[in-house]
Amino acid sequence: MGYTKDQLLARLQELNIDFSCYDHPVVLTVEEQVKYVGHLGGALSKNLLLKDKKHRLYVVSALAGTKDDMKLLSQRLGLGKGGLRMAPEENLLEVLQVPLGCVTPFALINESARYRGMLYMFTSKQICYFHPLTNNVTIALSSSNLDKFLMSIGKQSAYVDLEASPDVGKDNPPDLADLVPSGVPNSSVPVENVTPTNVPGQNDMPKEKTRLPDVKAKPKVQNKCAEKTRSKIPTNGTNVEKFVNDVFDIMSPLFLSEVSKKLNVKQEELSSILDGFRERAAPDLESVTMSLKNASYTARFEAGFETMLNLGLNGRSPRK
Amino acid sequence: MSAEEASAGTEVSVVGKEEGEEQQVVNPWEVSAGKGGIDYDKLVDQFGCQRLDDALVARVERLTARPPHCFLRRGLFFAHRDLNEILDLYERGERFYLYTGRGPSSEALHLGHLIPFMFTKYLQDAFKVPLVIQLTDDEKFLWKNLTVEESKRLARENAKDIIACGFDVERTFIFSDFNYVGGAFYENMVKVARCVTYNKVVGIFGFSPEDHIGKISFPPVQAVPSFPSSFPHLFSGNDQLRCLIPCAIDQDPYFRMTRDVAPRIGYQKPSLIESRFFPALQGENTKMSASDPNSAIYVTDSVKEIKTKVNKYAFSGGQDSIELHRKLGANLDVDVPIKYLNFFLEDDNELEHIKKEYKEGRMLTGEVKQRLVTVLSELVARHQRARAQVTEEMVDAFMAVRPLPNMFG
């Protein structure tokens, strides 16, 4: 069941996220929304739900004045020139569970959105306006609070400069390619804990130019009781299922293209064989990977123990 | 008093109370059936647990975004207590942990022993939650003629096979009672013990005045891993964390008792998900026993041994001659290879096809057995390969009292 606006707002309050809330008649476009909240001084967002050829979904929130250049965005993601298009209405209703005109990052709270290969991209650092799952309300919150919300639902997201127009070509590889969700839609999106390369001076005035060349990904919020001495281990670096999927993702296209060339068979005919093969090999592959992981943990554990016994805390270089 | 509470005090392990009718006996130390095998409907009624229906299985599928495990699809894990509450809280974004265990009575593990562990591994992967595994070496010492050293040794040996099932060391804590009982764990044991009268424990477990006090005071040991405060190095500050216990249905009495006591000591009741019994090779009404190696497939069996055991000893529901078989078909209710395929053949379509062809006499017993041998060989080979990679240091790592920072990751 999709979240209602009230459930969402209650959840934001639980998370101590400050926001201001404005009611107005139903609006379906940014132009209409401007009439009711434009005077308040924050930045209106334009929200799109896009889909690529592999049925992965992308929620993009851009500042209202930004030009949409889907072709360029598609190239920057490494999806080719025509790789991205607007997602059909059914995706809005089924996956995000929001009505037309209501795409919003808050829809990612819904369980239906949780398991699709989904990437959220946003491009502003100040206070912004979004619909909280319904078209007759707008809420305003700061981007750090939006971050907080996204962290709480464990969603992968990225800040992207949608104004930039890098030349994507042979010498310039797609700069956003590694944001694309890996694996098959339906896998929960694990999040990397990449240290952000921060560029100072980001609290610019809400104009079209928002210089944000860095990409920041957010770590998943751990259970409270695990908060204490948190070592920053990427939570999916040791994920066996993801590893096995990655291995198949590397091998399958190579295998398909080589075999189809050599035997003069269409790739589509081979891919169903490959799928069956993948299913049959997965349990054994996962088993050996888990053995490897456990063995490597054991070795690390022994080493830590020995270090502690022989050198105590001096055995570890200071973290600060 | 709910129906569940009422049956917590009911005697469920008295044999032959009614004239002429043999009662089935199901408790942690004895499982015996009347004629026609275990009546699971009666058992579920008697114990007061719920049946796991298709809607719940579909819900699990939806929440975990992956196909439900074979054992759920085929109704092998068929009963539960409060599983829906666990699913509710999971849907809300809350956490829970898993608890299962083994009484390490023998070095040799057979496939029946692996079933709860295979299912628990699936639950760990699907829900991404931590797991505690209890090895009740003290229980085996109390009930069998073993020394303390031997019990402890068996616990460690069994731990290796358990690890080989593929548990994630970052999310799994294995402990043996002789090593771990004490501290907060013992405090909880005593709290539980104070809430259960002698009469009650006799009623639940069928103890008699001749039983030594070790047996009578054992139940709290198996009860308290259901409470997160028993593991301060894992869950400190999180006393109300819920627990889900996958187990065979004969363990239900421990947890009926635990659920009865939990609210009285300020803790949450554990939820359960329970399985049927795994049939012995020679038929539903026979027992798998360590003294008869042909009664089960062991994880140490070679492909040749598996082939021999299945071909020679697996009880067949087919007819005596090919002509009769083609005419009448097989009796799937008693056919052990079909029951085993039900547990271990992943492909639903293939299983249906085999069942249909066999029942209608077009497929012969030999072919069914051959398919089973292949399936079991793959399973056992995978286990043996993983088992070969388990070192003493790895067991130490799993059993170390250490924090698990990624346990909910």
C-alpha cells in the first residue's frame, strides 16, 4: 500500500526533519505551482521519472528553470544518445504510487519503489519545494533535510550538475556512468560510502547556475545500537549476491557477443540459455564466494587479535 | 486466556491415554506417530500454532523481492506463530533477528539436520538480518551418555557443517552453551526459570519424577536466546528487538513456554516458523538413526553411496512390476523419492511433471530415483566443497564474542 501524505509527514517529523507545508488547489505543472508558492523565495523543483532500456528508473529533480536535456543526460550515464525516455504513466502509478504531475523524491519511501533499480538525482543545495505524494500540497525543506530523509529510507542518490554539458565522446567517458544502478531491477539498491570531494561555496543563490561537479552518495543508516564505533565499511562491499551478479554482468555480454558472432546466432536466442545457465550456476557460485568471504574475515579477525595481543592500541595508526 | 496460552499447559506428550488408540507423541526428545504417520493438522490444533497459507508466502515474496524458498513454496515450513507480526514490523522498516540451533549429538549430519539451516540461510539473505545459532552441548551431555569434553568437541564439529551451509560471518554468531552461558544470558535464564512451575514444565515436556534435575532445569537455556538482552555484545540497548525462530515443529514446546513467560519479564514474544519432519529413507514410519547409516543420506556420503542408498533403500510407492506400474501408477503418498524431490528439486514445473508422469504410470521408479540421485549429489557436493574450506580459525571467528557492525546491512 502506498504511503499517504499524512503518513509521510508524520515520518518526516519522527526523523526530526524540518519542513514547511503549504496547501493549495491541485496543480499539475510547475507553472501552476509557481502561482501559489513562487512568492516564498525557495526553489521550485521540476521532477521527472525517466526509464532506460533495461527498465531501470531514474527520478530526477532539477531546479525549475533548468533545461531538460535527456539526450545529454543519457549520454552522461553511459546509456547512449537515446537511452533515456520519460517513463510511462503506469510506472508512476505502480512504482512510485503517485498521481500524474506528482513525481517527487518522497515517493521513494514506498516499498514498491524500493526494489527497482532506481537512481535519484538532484541538483540543488538550498531550500527546495516538492510535492509530498499529493498535488494539492507543497512542502519546503533544505537539501540537507532531504538528504536525511533519503538516508532514512536507504536510497541511493546523487547530486549532479544538470547544467554542465560535458562533451561525451572517446576522450571523455560518460561522467555519470557509475551511478547507474547495477544488477537487475528488483535488487535492493545498496549504497556506497564514498567520501565526498567537497567543493566549497555551494550555498549559491537560487539561480540557474548551480555548480556541483561532485557526486555524493549516502551511506545507509544503520540500526541505532550499531552506531557507536562505526568503522566506515562500505555496506555492499562484502555483499555476496551483488558480487555474483556483478560477475554474471561482466561475463554475460562478452559471452553473448562472442558466441553470437562465432556461431552466427542472434544474441536474443542465446540470452535465454544464458539466463538458465545463470540460475543453475548461482547457488554454487554464491557458495564459493561465501566461503571466500568467511575465510578472508577469519584471517582479518586473527590478524586483529594478534595485533591487539602484541601491540595493544599502538598496533593501529590513529584514525584522525 | 487465548487458545495458545491454554495449550501451553496442556499435556501433549502422554502416550496411550485413551483406550486402544495410540496417541502421536511430539516433543523435543521423542517423535512417534500413530498409524498413517504424523497427523499435522491435529498437531497444529493441539499446539495452537497457525498454518502458513499462500497469502503469507506471497507476502514474504513481495517484502523480500525474491522468489520464496523452495521449502515455503512446497509447504515444508508449514506452521508459524506471529510470523505476520514480524512481516508487519519489517514492512515498517523495523528490524528483527533470527535464532536457531542444534543439539550436537553426533558427528555425522544427515540431510534432515541441514533443512532448518538451509532455510535459515535463506531467511538471513532475504531479510538481511543477523542470526544467533545455539549449540546445546549441555543438553546432549544431560540426555546422552557423553562426557563434557565429547559434547564440546561434537559442538565444534557440527559448527563446521553449519558454517558450510553458507552463513555470513558478518551477520552470524554461533555459540555453545558450555562456552557462553553466564552473565546476561544466565540472568535471563533465571528470570525465565522463576516463571515456570515444576508442574508446568512436567506438563509441557513430559518429565517424570525419575528424571534428574539437570533435565528439568534445562528448558530456560533454550528459551533465552529469544531475548536480545541475552547477547549484550550484539544488541545492547535494544531489549525489545523481535526474534524469529525457524525450527522443526517438535521444538514448539520450548517456545510455547517462552512466549508464555516473555511478557511477564518485560520482553517481546518470539515468533516461530515451523517445519514438518524429514522422512527416513525407508519410509515415513521409520526412524532415521545414527546406528543405521542406510536410514538417511549423510553429508559425508560419496556419489556412489548416495546412489546405492537411494536405489536400494529408498521406499518406493511404485508397483511391483512394470506392467502393473504402467497400469496403476505410483502411490505418491508413501513414495520417499518423491518426498525427497519435493524438498530438494528447485524447479516447480519439473517436479509437477515428474509427479504427474509417475502417478499415471508413465515414469518408472528407476527414473525418479535417478533424478533424485543427481539432485542430492549436487547438494552434497556443494556442501562438501564448502565444508572443506572451514578451518578451526573460521569456527573461532564465528564463535567469538564480537560485535557485528554490518549485521543489518
